[in-house]
Amino acid sequence: MVNSASSSDMDGLDFDDEDEDEDDEDANDEYDDAIEDGIANKKGVVSWHTDYRDGGVVIRDEFRSSNEDGGLMDMPGNRRSARLGKDRGNVSAAVLTAPAASTKLADSAIIGGSARASSPRSARRLRNRLAAARMRTRQKQHLVELEKRKEELERRAAELEGELRLVQRKNNPLNASIDKLAEMIDDLTKVESTMLHGIDECKGLLQSLEVLYESRKQQQRD
């Protein structure tokens, strides 16, 4: 179950365009840290919602993720947009979670804060930060899945190694024969190498004798 909370229940972070850049950056960092901490440390369901103006009409975009098995998983079916009608133009974004009852934070559903923007540019920054948080969530889930796959492959490799040992034990006489045959082949290879070396030496000696014979023959003619 996902608890809901109004912006008054959450710590407000102002992103007014009139604020100084330093304050704006500090607020951005604080907001991103809240999202990351919540994704990394809490159990249950995490959801984002952001309200933004579109032609004078406020649109609410909601997104939910579940971190079953220790990692967050996208739940596209729970993402929806709703037209809330015209208002004063405040844009808000919040991160909520329903932590497990056994955790110390079971009484608090809020892991992030609310953010207000007074212009489309500020709203765009908020949506971009939420999009970045969602991307980090997907990356973390992908890493969790890769780790599980790695564990499965390691377990399967261990099973195959055990099966190989069993087959080797069953075929031990055959393995011994194969090893003996391999040794014989090595010996024959060595003998062949020696014979070839001897043949090369004989060829060299024969060539020397031919040269000597031709030399003697020429001397007799002279």
C-alpha cells in the first residue's frame, strides 16, 4: 500500500527562478539525494508524481516502481497522466514509499520532499531530475538482474564440473588407455624427429661426397 501525502506534509524545496544559482543547485542536490537514498534503502513501492503546466492546464504524471527482490522494477501499468484543470501554476514533485512494517520508518511514507516551481523552466528541471532518478532506478534493477544471472551461471558451472568429474571417474579405464596412447604417439613423434634429422645429415654427407667425387674426377682429367 502506498501512502499519500500532501505537499504540506513534506519538506518544501523552492526552485523559484529568482533564487540564486547556488541555492538552486543546493536544493537540486538535496532533492536528488533524497530520491537516491529512498531508492537505495527502502522496501516497498516507490512512486513519483509531477504536476506541470501544459497550455494553461495542469497535468499530473505519476510513476510507480516496486523493489521486490531487493531492486526496483518499473511498473508501466501504474503510470498515468491526469488533467487537473487550471490553477495558480505551482508545479510540484514528490517521492513516496510504503516501507515494510518491520522497518523503523514504517510510520513515515515520505523519503523525498516536495518541490515547487513558478515557471515552465523550473518545471522542466523537476521533470528532468525525476527522469534521471527513474533511469538510475532502471540501472540499479539491471545490475541486480545481472548479479542474479551471474550467480545462476556460477551455480550451473559448478554443477557441470561435478558432472564432468563423475563421467571421468566412470570412464577411468578408458582415460588411462587414452593417456597411454598419447604417450606412445609422443614417443613415435620423437623417433620420427630423430629419423628425419638423421636423413638430413645423410643428405648433407651425400652432397659432400658428390662434390668430392666431381673434384677428383676433374683432377684426373687435368
